[in-house]
Amino acid sequence: MDRANYTTVQGDTWDIIAYKQYGNESLFPLLINANPQHATKVRFDAGVTLFVPAAPEEISEDLPPWKR
């Protein structure tokens, strides 16, 4: 995924946004780190624009450690 912006809808939370953008709610720290001005928010109002950094490349557990 390329870098992009996301505009919140009423009631969005960090994990919901991470799931919508990355398909994985556990990546929410990426969003918080990229948007420190909103780090204390728990639920968003509609219309907040957030920066969405590119998702990290997945590392296959099937690869030997030196190729991960």
C-alpha cells in the first residue's frame, strides 16, 4: 500500500482504521506514530484527516532467519 490519507467517519478507532487500511488491526501503532497530534484520541469524530504510512512488508515465517 502506498502512502495515503484517510478521512475518519464518526466512531472510528485506531484499530478499526488499521483494519480498514491494512486488513490487520494490530498495525494501529503505525497510524498513531504517523499522526502524533491525534495520539490521545480514542474515538474520532467524522472528517479528521489522518496520514496512512505504507504497510510493512510481510515476513514469511517459512524463510530461514538470514532471509527475513
